[in-house]
Amino acid sequence: MKGDVRLTFHPADTETVLPIPLAQSSVRAGFPSPAQDYMGEEIDLNRVLVRHREATFYVRVSGDSMTDAGILDGDLAVVDKELQAQDGDFVIAFVDGEFTIKEFRMDSSGQFGWLVPWNPHYPKIRVDASNQLIIWGVVTYVIHGLRNVEH
């Protein structure tokens, strides 16, 4: 696992309210539709992204083991520690002394599981009684920029 991913944890600040204008019309991903040139209601991303305030953290991803899942180096993952990991969830796992972000897969027998990278250059990690595994939280959203913009 060394070298594939490093995570930086940040608590979610849900006390701050920052309403952002929300266009009344959705944007089609297929064929274009006539543009709506007016804004409607406002949204607060804390209310959209954070379901369990005290159990939600942001994690900065560093590494390339999840690129085929669209989780890229520098992305910000929203992690809910209150959710129980289910088969197919993306999780923050503490395994054998290191944090990593991977897809969680259970074996059909229920006796062991896998932490699955989404990059063919990295191996699956089998987790069973011989590993020290803690599912630290379930990734609920991933935020990444489409442009490299300096703040």
C-alpha cells in the first residue's frame, strides 16, 4: 500500500452557512436545451453534503490508486463515520497501520473481504482475521476540480 495514497483529514465545519445561488433549471448531459438565464433558490452545500454533522469529515486524497473510479489525486472526499460499510461502498480504511481509500467488497462466504483499488497497477488487499482492519468511514461524495485554479 505504501506510495499509492496518502490522506489528510479535516473536520466538517457545519456551523458556517454559505448560501450559493442555484439555477432553477437542471443542466442536461445529453443534448443542449434552451438556457435559463435566471437563478432560483439558494442551496447550502453543508446541508447537501453532510448528513451526520458530528460524524462527517473531509479527507484530502493523495495518490492514484482510485483514478478509474474518478477519485483523483488532490480530490476532497466527504466521509461519514456513522454509516456502516456495505458491499460496494468506497471507504476510508485503516488496515495494517495505514489509511487508504478503496472500494469495500465482501466475499460471498462473509468470512473475509477485499479492499479494491480502481487502478490496475495496484493489487487488491485481502482482509480477514490476520489483518488489523478498521473501516474508518464511508465516502459519500468526492469533490474534484476540473481546472487547476490557485486560491
